[in-house]
Amino acid sequence: MTTDGAQAPIRASEALLKKLAKIGLHSEADLLVHLPLRYEDETRITPVNRAFGGEPVQIEVIVQGNEVQYRPRRQMVVRAGDDSGDITLRFFSFYPNQQAVLSEGSRIRAFGEVRGGFFGAEMVHPRFRKVADDESLPTEMTPVYPATAGLSSSTLQKLIGKALTTGDLSDTLPDELRHRLKLPALARSLTFLHRPPPGTDLDTLHGRNHPAWQRVKFDEVLAQQLSLRRAYLARREQGAPVLRAQDDLGARLLDSLPFGLTGAQARAMAEIGADLAQPYPMQRLLQGDVGAGKTVVAALAACQAISAGWQAAFMAPTEILAEQHYLKLKDWLEPLGVRVAWLSGSLKAKAKREQLAATAADAQLVIGTHALIQEGVDFARLGLAIVDEQHRFGVAQRLALRKKGNNPHQLMMSATPIPRTLAMSYYADLDVTVLDELPPGRTPIKTRLVADNRRDDVVGFIGKHVEEGRQAYWVCPLIEESEALQLQTAQDTYEQLSADLPDLRVGLVHGRLKADEKQAVMAAFAAGDIDVLVATTVIEVGVDVPNASLMVIEHAERFGLSQLHQLRGRVGRGQYESSCVLIYAGPLGEIARQRLKIIFENTDGFEIARQDLQLRGPGEFVGSRQSGVPLLRYADLEMDADLIAMAREVAEEMLTAHTALAEKHLQRWLGSREELLKS
Ligand code: ADP
Ligand code: MG
């Protein structure tokens, strides 16, 4: 590593460099932390008669002959043996030169799994090479590297071998710290993992429990923590408007509500209120299960900004949800004298001009969809940007909203709970507030799983349900491949249900309706003029109709867990007993079965998210996060939770007491990607 922090380059041909770059290997440092997936033990020869046992082994045999057979399919069959016994090597694809190498009398070392076939011991497609009579054995395990087409493990092996001798393996943890953490030195750990000596217990290596692995995994999560922590601290250097309430607007809102805050809501508001009064921008995530009451908290935060003389923006991902927020907040705040503006894609030109003018002038709260971040939308004094269902927006969109002001405070809200380990790692640069309490009077939701051949029973159940004065949702299957097909299905379902339930008023809402048509249907449902609302997933987020207490979801197996949880959360909002019927089509795959089991057994969104994380890995959770936040390659969020917790503490210490080493550590692990994080 040179003094300016740049990484030592890899010495290789242009063509090879290109291939390396494709898998993210740009520098010598990248090579050094490109670790083997597994190892093969070629330091030993196993006699053929002792080669059974499921583990791949190396044998050394003399070829007795080979022939190409055509039945049952084309294959090359090689007969060979050593002093202890005979074996067949079988290849279903092969080159003529391989056939030549495997000719009678050749001495061959073959590596693979030995099976007892019909004709005795055999190896299928072993890796092999011809050796001389007295060829020595390797003295190290053979590392197998993650590779791609066009880049073999053995090419990587050579390059990495070179990097191990010429590269920079110096430690970035000060000795004292390293001893305190009981971690081995980096140089030793990397050398060991790339070149484990003979006799190493491969199980502890493959299970990644070995101290050398602990060290590498720790360094990886430390790099992540350092970069997130640094981004967090950098934000504090920026100035932001100090939003201190100048009047009692918030108190008056509270007085006017028909309910008091839950303890959790009050705590959340206290935290947010304190943040807003700081001279640097808040970046806080407000998490709360579906129905936890995040909107009121957001409204109170907006009140504080408004009362301090600034504007608040409130952005939601769908037209339906944004409009619902608009109507509710207007209803709450206009009587208190707050000027509320509304921006959505569906506004007519004239109305849009008026709302834009208000936003640029004296509107105090501006609510809307993505329309808020379009060019041409100017805020007079944006002090607080609120984003509902933040996981539905990309980074760029959240950034665009922030850019509408001069470092406004940010409040992000989500009902998709981030499991603890994720919050500790990928979201470490955010402050998180959790609403861990639902408002009183919620009724538990009964979940039923029903096979689709009992659809008629479900339809009958709806009839009874409506007779009792309640309303129901019927959510149509998700058809990801085709929007047209999705619409068709919704239309068909609507007609079928209308025919099956002639006495009921059935409505239909889907993503293709014009905004005002959508609004009209939703308003009719909210007013009780529709009994059964057939919907595509447009109702997924935020819709609030307390009298609807039955949710039917068709082809539930096609939905993601958080989606099912969100949909289910549309009911259970009034005083009536609620249920959710998940109709599934069999036969179910293993993952689908597990997913339905999780949603059936759990009502707590956090627990569902945790199990989902285990099932799917973090990729989908962090998908819409900053692309510069590196996915962990070696550490596992669940298994290595203690390492993550440890790295969190150490990051703080490194950044204050060992700045240069911290910088070097980031360079080694993130290299060019670190730039992305800073931008
Ligand atoms: P979410 O967190 O899913 O966005 P909402 O903010 O939409 O939840 O709140 C769900 C429902 O609960 C709304 O009808 C809201 O008015 C109501 N609510 C919110 N807070 C309370 C409370 N403290 N007591 C009673 N009802 C509440
Ligand atoms: Mg909400």
C-alpha cells in the first residue's frame, strides 16, 4: 500500500485484469482477502481400498486401459489401480487429449469422491493429472477459490500465492487491542486460510469457526462499522436548522385527538423532538409494526418543525396511501391553522400550479407521492423530510427529497422491521426508534391456511361475515411476470365473486385505475358502501378501514413474508374479531411451506422478519439501501452477531484513537467502494 492510500495493483495481463475486475478484484489487497471457499487435501495419497467414506480423497493409480462407451450414454471409462485394488474413473465429457493422457501405463493422481458402483469402486469426473514416478506431494492444502467462468481457481491460487509474498499483510489492529479481543494477527490468519498446513482439521475451516476465520470475519464487519460510523459522524459536521417549537401547536394537536399517545409513541416523540432541536440533521428510522401508530408521531414531528417556522414534507410511496395521509393530516391540522399542500401525479394542471406555488411560498406541511421530488418542486424552507414506508423508496429518491432543503432533518418510517442484527450492521448509521407497543383495543387476528380446492368455503365464510355487518378484502394473486395478467386476474376474480355473492356489493381496486377512480372506490369502501373489496397489492400499505375485519389472500404462497404481514395488518383495527385467510395452491415447495408456517405461527412483525432473514439472507432487506454499503461476504448476521457487536464498539475507539489505522483498514477492505459511501 502506498502512502497516499492507493492500493498496490495486481500484475497481470490486461485480459486477466478484466476478468479479475469482474469479480471485484482490483488490487493486491483485494486478492489477499479473497478467501477460499473450501480446501482439498492433496497432501496425502489414500489407497484405493480405503478410499470409500464419502470424503473426497486423492488416489495415485496406474492406468490399465480406457475405452469410450456409447451406452447408456457416451462416456469414457478408465480402468486403473494401485497395489491395494482397482478402480474405474468415469467421464461423461472429455477431450481427445485427456483420453491420450489417460492411456495404459500412465501414473495418475486423481482427486474426488469414491463410490461403490455396480462394477466396484469408481470416481465420476475426478480432477486428475499425470505425475512422474517419484513426484513429491504438495505440503499445503489446496485452496479452492470462488471463481467464475473464464477464471479458474488455480489461476487465482497462483495470483494469491504471489500476493501473499509481496503484498501488505500488516495489521490494522493495534497489538493491545488485538490481545484484548483475543484475535490472532492478520498476517498469520490470512496465510493460514490461504495455505493451511497439512493435518489441519478441515471441518473447523469449512465451518469457519477457526480463530483465523474469526479474525477475518471481525475485520470485515469492522470495516463495515467504520465506514457507517464515519458517515454518521460526517453528517454531524453538517449544519441543520434548529427546530425548537415556538408555540403549543403540538399540544393542541394532542388535545384534539380522540386518543392519548401510547407510552411507546410518547417515547418516540421525545427522542425525535430532541433530535430536531440539534444543529445537525437527524437521520432517524421510526419502526413500528403495522398499526402501531406511526402517523401521529410523524404529525407531531411536523408540528414541531412548523412551530419553529419551517416546512415539513411527508412523502408516501403510493397514491392511495399519500392521499389517505393528506386527508387525515388535513383533518387534524387545518383546524389548528396549519396550511397543508398536496402534490401528486394525478393533479390537474391548474391545481398543480396552485399547490406548487403554495409549496414555494407559505404552505407549512406538504404531503404527496414521488411528485414531491420532481424537478420544479421548490420548497420555501424545508426543515423536516418525512418518508413513510421508507423501504419502498430507493436511496436516490430519499436523497432527492433531502436535496429539496438545505440539510433538513429526516424521519423515515417503516413497518417492515429490521431484525436486530441487521439494524446493528447495515443500518448502523441511522438512529432507530422502535414503537414496541400497539394502541389499546386491537383485536388479535386469527390466521387460517386453506387449500385452494376449498375456495367455495371461503366464499361462504365471506357471506356470513358481511351478514354480521363487517367488510372484507380479497387480495388477488401476485403475478410478477405480467402486469396485464395481474389485471386480468383481478377482473376475473371480481366478476366471479360478484356472481357467487349476488347480494353483496363487491368493489374492485387495482394499480391501473386512474387516481380519482381509485380514490372513489377506497372512499366507498371506507364509508361502508362496498362489502367486499377485490384488490391487487395496491392496498398493501397503510390503508385503514376499521370495519374491515376479514382479509383473504389468494395464492398466498407467492407473496413475500413482509408483504403477507402487511396485508394481514389491514384487519384487526376495530373492535371486531378479525381473521386472515391464506389460500394456497399446492403442492408447496419447501421454502413456500416454511414461509406459510412462519406467517401462520407468528403475529409479531419482528419475529417474522427475523425468521425471514434466516430463510432468505440479508440481500432483500438491504436491497434498497445504499449500494455502497457492502454486503458481508464472510460474516453471517445471525451466527456472528457477537462479532458485530464487538466491532461496533471497536469502530468508535479506532476512529478516535487510531485514525490512520482505521483509514488503512477501510482501504484494505472496501478500497474503491469506500468512495461510494462518502458520496
Ligand atoms: P401505522 O404505524 O401502521 O402507520 P397508523 O398510524 O396508521 O399505523 O395508526 C393505525 C390506527 O391507530 C389509526 O387509525 C390511528 O388513528 C390509530 N392510533 C394511533 N395511535 C393511537 C393511540 N395511541 N390510541 C388509539 N389509536 C391510535
Ligand atoms: Mg402507516
